[in-house]
Amino acid sequence: MAKSKGIRIQVILECTEVPGSSRYVTTKSRRNTPNRMELRKYNPVLRKHTVHKEIK
């Protein structure tokens, strides 16, 4: 029996200012946010809040 894809999926958010310096894992709804997510999260390397974008 094939398992259907769930509505909520796990995504990785990566810092845009210094790529590779900070990553976060979160979940999003395919139905509500079909496009790539973009959130302001804390970057401990830079010690400030920066824009983090979803990567595949």
C-alpha cells in the first residue's frame, strides 16, 4: 500500500547573508505556503537576526 504525501513537510532554512553559517529545520504546510519560505531568524555566528530562506 502506497503512503500518500502529507500536507506538512520538513524544510531547512539557511542564512542569506553568510551561507552555511546558520541553518534551522522547521515544518510548513504545502497547501498554505506552496512557495519557498523566508523568515527572520537569529544567526549565532553574526550575533544578530538575519533573513533565512528555504533551501532544497
